[in-house]
Amino acid sequence: MVEQAVISGRPTMGDFAYLGRGVTSKLAQMLYAHGREGTALFLPFDQLWEHGPVHSLMGEGITDPRRVVDFANRGKFSGIVLQIGMAEKYGQEIRPDLPLIVKLDGHTSAGKDADMPTHADFCSLDRAMRAGASAIGMTYYLGSTDNSRDVGRIGATVERAHNYGVPVVLWSYPRGPMVDKTQGDSLYWVHHAVKSAEDLGVDICKTKPPVPVKEKGLDAYRTWISDVEKKVPSAPAYLDFEPKNEQGEIDPKAELTTEQHVARYKLAIDAAPRTIVIFSGGPKIKGNAREVLEYQTRVIMEAGGEGGIYGRNLWGVQTDEGLQLTDAIHAILAEPQYRRPLSACTR
């Protein structure tokens, strides 16, 4: 019996019907044929482009594209994410039925200007489709100095992709001068990034987990939130979601309870009732990765999210270990309370 309270208000395939069968069939392939009854686990292998080849030092052969593709083929993923060069050179080794998401843009760690990295469109929609893309990916930095250009290029690409029946995944991250001063991955900005993704008309929003504000940025964040609440008195009381000590004061060193984590994720997820929302796995975890990822996955699903997109913590270890961890994540996604039966997702 599905516990509707967990998934209440989340998108169904019927919510995408206005885009036509091309988009809905590809989304259904990712969330049902390769997902766990409407939930998803994606494998991204685009990190080396943006962060440089440092990941190659994690172990001999770890970042060999042939190994990562083999891992994806064996890991029951909703899709693999590649840059266009990887998609063209290694696409023939990807299982034909495994959905491929091709990133159309990106930046490198060597190309940052004084304020922000600028995302360049280095792959056309036509080229991605020739490479066999089931969906395309783009990046949006909310708060970037290049914000206006980003909005324009994303909007135009979303329209063209939907005309071709291709879903769009948006890497929607809070980044930029003002955002960074007030802690980019804080709850307010992640909430804002998810809402922006829905407003831009994308189908899947990938964003960062909302982390508590660090002590160094607390004063700036408090001032920003105070100004927000003055302008919109009915706005969520974001500071109430921060960890507190026994005296009820915000304390960055205090631990959030599981219920508090769920409430934070839920606020962000609920900003996009008709957009699939997934969260990144973050940097490489040291120690008991199984425990940490299960906990993160559990929190996301309890908040009503559709799943996750975990890269380095899965392909960044030996294959057997990565597959065991993938199975552990799938076991959570498959629990009855998180399932979205396809029969209940049409209108």
C-alpha cells in the first residue's frame, strides 16, 4: 500500500502529457523501465571536465571511461550522464537500452574569471541526438554574473528540445557573488534554485543538498533572510530550519535530527510540484559510504523527492564495492512508500 503522504503533490507522467509522447515516454523509460516505480538513480561521469583529472589519482583505472560505462551497464541506473566527447567515443559500449543524458554545456576549473565560471554551449541538440541522447543536460547558476545570458540560452534550448520530444535535465545550483556571501548551498538558495528550474520549464531538476549555514557565513545569511522576510512577511522562516543548541539559538555546530533534514529537503522539493527533483551525492565520502548514502537517500525519499544522482561515491570505488552500494540505494528506492505506480500516474 503506497503511503500517499510521502509522494502527495509530486509529478505524475500525466503532468508531462502537454509535451507529447516523445518526452513522456523517455521520462517513463528512466523512472519506470530503469527506475524503481517512479524513482530514479542516475550515474554522472562529467566531473573530470569541470574539476580536472585529479579524480584519476583515486586509483588505477578508476576513471577509465570503459570501466565506468561497464559499471553503468551493470548497476541498474536510470541513466548515465556524459559530455558529448565521451558519448560519441564510448557510446557504442553503453547498453542500448540504458538511457544516455548528454550535457550540452559546462566550464573547466582552469577557465574561471574574477567572479564566476562561465558556461559555454559546446554541443548542439542535434549532435547530442545523433550520439543517442535520451535526454539533454544543461547548467544554471542562480546568482551568476552571467545570469541573463544563461536564462536566455536555457529557455531557447528547452523549447527546441521539447519540440523534438527530448526531456531536459537542469543542473540548477546557487552560485554567484551575492549567493556565495550568504552561503550558496543553504536552504534558502537551494529552495530558490529548485523553483527557478521549474520556472524555466525543465523536466528534471538536479540540485545540491541544502546544508546548514556555517558559522563564518551566519551573520550574512541572517541579514539576507531578514531582508527577505521584510519584503514578504508570509515567507518561510528559513532560520527556523537551522540547527539550534539547547538554548534555542542557531548553532552551526549542533546536529540536525532526521526529521529536520527531511523538513529542509521537503521545503526545496515542494517548490516544484510538477518537476522531477533529484539531488547530487556531493564530494567523495570518506569512511562508511554505505551508511552515509543510505541516510542521504532515505532523507530525500522521505521528503518526497524522486531520487538521486551519485557519481564519485559509486564509480569512484572498486566495481564490486560500487555495485553493492548501488544495490543498497535501490533497496531504499524500492520500498513501498516511495513507489509511484505507473497505473496511478496517468490522466
